[in-house]
Amino acid sequence: MAFRKTVKRAFEIAFSKHAQPLWFRILKYLVLICIAYVFWGRDVLWIIFISLFTVGLCLHFWYRHKTHAWTKSYALWKHDKDRTE
């Protein structure tokens, strides 16, 4: 798969309304905001954010590997060839 095509597909998945339910997106950002509020001004805030980013990136690449670049279903990811957004 060409790089341009890969990046385009990654953005389609990242901004898909079907990739994550709305409740999960809201909860995710509320948790991040609460963490930022509680730890604001402390050095540990950046350690937490870097850790969360690293875990999220690893999880992303694991799912990408297991779904063969988002073309097969795996765990909670359900691939639907006929879905149009």
C-alpha cells in the first residue's frame, strides 16, 4: 500500500463516526481534562500524558497489525466493506 493511501486510510479510521462510540469519545476527553486539572503545574502531568500517548500508540499499532491495516475484523473492530460514511 502506498504511503499516501496509508495515511489517507489512517485519517478515515481516526475520524470515523463508527470507530469509537460517542460515549467513549466524551469519556476519554473528560478523563484527560480531569487529569490535566488535578495534576496541573506538576512534573508528573507530563509523565502521565507521555505514558497515555505511548500506550495509545502501541494499542493503535497492535490493532492495525491484527486487522491487516483496518481491512479485517478483530475484537471490537468490525470491518464492513459496504459501509459508506
